[in-house]
Amino acid sequence: MARVQLTASGVAEGTTSEIKTGNHTFYIDEPERLGGNDKGPNPLQTLLGALIGCESIMANMVAKEINFDLQGISFSVKGELDPRGYMGDPNVRTYFEKVEISAEVKTSEPEERIQKLQELTDSRCPVFNTLKAAGVEIVTNWKKA
């Protein structure tokens, strides 16, 4: 199978970046209290949102493949990091140390099947695996809604 290439472009004005990818435009910024214009989420919030989107897409794909009764899924994600890293301390990493993923799965399936869906989803989710490869501690908790 041929490799897929994804692209994005952006123009920055101060802390505000206008990002274009495909037919979509979105903004990444910082809140006003941090000198931004609050036109969008900050980069790390965007990454957490990308993780939710990726997990959701993969869960739906996997559910179809394993004939899983997925009626809906909702996520809550929390990322933890030490801000000293991005503030310039070379001894502290600049990215998440820990990410916690909670999912509530609306289904008629038993808990064992929910865990199987979670394992397969995580193993195939590019954003999840990018974080994992960076050494981020990832804690997952999927349960029946």
C-alpha cells in the first residue's frame, strides 16, 4: 500500500496561528492571560483534542471490523506536564509526562469486549502511539456508559 502524506500550512500573527489543512481552517492560540488572543485552543489542548478524535475514529473502525455493538463513545483526556520545560529549563522535558484517557462506551457488549476494543483502538491510533513513542505515560480507563 502506498504511503499517505498529510499537509498543513499556517500563518502566525503574534501568538495566533491560522492553520489550513484540506478544506478546513482552524486557529491555535493562547488565552489572553498568557498574552494571546484566545482565538483557539493552545497547542497542547489541540494535541489532546487530536487524541480524542483519533481514538474515536479508530474505535469506530475497529468496532465494525470485530462486529462490536458501538452505539456511542465519549472521551475525557487530561495531560500533565511540568511548565518549567517550555519556560526554558533544559533539565525538564517540554511535553506531556502523563496523559489519562477515560472513555464511556455506550454498548450492549460485556466489559471483556470493551477492553478488547480499547486495546485494538490504542494499538492502531497514530496519535496515541506518537505519544507512547515519546515516552509519555498513558493511563487508559474505558468502561460501559
